[in-house]
Amino acid sequence: MNQATRLLPTVPVIVLLLAVSACSKDTTPAPTTTPSVTLTTDTFTGTVPLRGSDAKNFSVATTGTVNVRLTSASPPSTIVMGLAVGIPKDTGCVPLAGATTNTAAGTIVQLAGTVTPGTFCVQVYDLGTQTAPVNYTVTVAHP
């Protein structure tokens, strides 16, 4: 067997390797960017009657996070109120599962969660500790 005959079987392999290496490209992934979502902040005020509640509706345009803050409630300024995010119904605001908390007014987010587009409500309610009507302010930041 001469030397040329021994090289013939390897020629197609070499050609294939050259073709594959010529097709290789940089596999570094392109950087991804998250689209910026513009938040709308709604500020609602109202009064919670003794043994009652008060709700306000808001609309969400795109899927995203809703942040709710009870920023003031009085009298007294230390009162703990019920706070919920829900779906408006004829009977009022029906809280979403896991979207309720008991809180005093403050500057931190007391409720947060991801929602899809639609109409929602924020509800402030008496936990049974009120002795008079309570005036409140709540802010809702949403997409």
C-alpha cells in the first residue's frame, strides 16, 4: 500500500474538520435587557367606618408588581388596620388569596405581588379595634 492510498481515507475527515471550524462562531450570548416598565402611583383617601371597610379601584395596564402602602391612618396614629388587594365585586372588594395584611401606617411597602392586566381594588378595613371612624391614605404603585 503506497502512502497516497493511506492518506485518502483521512482527506474527507480533514475537509470536514476544516468546514466545521470555518462555521464556528462566537458563542458569547448577547446581553439581554429588561424592558423598563413605567409605574403609576395612585393615592387614595377615605374613611373606614366602625366595623366596616372602604375600597378604591385601580386599573393595571400590563403584567407587573403592585406595591401597596398604608401611609396614614388615624385616630389614633398608631392604629393597626386591615389592608387588602382584591377584585371589585357588587358586594365590595374580594381579597385575592394571600393579598391581605394587618398593619399600622408607615413608609414601607406592606403588600406586594405580581398581577396581570385588569381592574383591582385596595381595601382598608376595621380589625375590630377601632373606637371611631378612621381616616386613611393609601398609595398603590402599579404598571
